[in-house]
Amino acid sequence: MASQAAHKRWLKVTALVVGIGGPIFSFGSVGATAEPARLTLDILSWPLDGVTTYASPDTRFLSALTGGFLLGWGVLIWRLADLAYDAAPEAVRRAVVSGILAWFVADSAGSLASGNGSNVAFNVAVLLLAVGPMWRPARG
């Protein structure tokens, strides 16, 4: 079982895991900088085949929204580690783990419904990395 100090450090890992997609997808809203977002979606909808494009303005708009949400969520988790964890470690842990689980269920269900079931495997990896030792309450 991890300590509270380990959980607090892991929250920053979680913040980076979540937030890293923010800039990638935000830059996807501009044609000249969309390739990293396009490639990310191509990988997540395995196999890597180049079928995924960013030609539609709707896709670029959705990418901007997604990037904003991911960056904001990552910053929120980082700030929870800095500002709230010491006062309420178990509440912060539960809130972050609940948020990650909600993302996992919704994203995985949507991936399956949209014919991108391969993304569920990526989601499992992200889930395990994002939650890490926070599956269980910290000791002490």
C-alpha cells in the first residue's frame, strides 16, 4: 500500500497523463499543426493506416474542445495535489479516481460504439497508468 506522499506525487503523474493530450489536440484545430493530433487518433483507432484525417472543420473544432478539456482537467488534478491533498487526501484520491473511471467507461463505450474498439486497449493502459497506486487508500 502506498503512502500519502506517494499518492500526492502520483497525482502529478496523473495530471501529466491527462493533460499531455491538451496541447496535442488544441493544436489539431489548426491545419498547419494538426498532424500530431491526426496521428494520435490514427494510432488510437489502430491499425495505423492513414485513414484518419483532420480535413473537416468539425473535427478540428472537436479537437480544440477536447484539447481544452484535457489540459484543464490535467491542471485541476495538479492543483488538487498542491492545494487540497494535504487537507483531504482520501477525498482528493476518490475524486480523481472517480473521474478517471468515468472517463474510462464513457470513452471506452463511445470507442466501441463508433467502431474503434482498439482504443479500449489503449484506455486500459492509460487507466492503469493514471490511477497507479491510488486504487487503494494511502496508509498513514
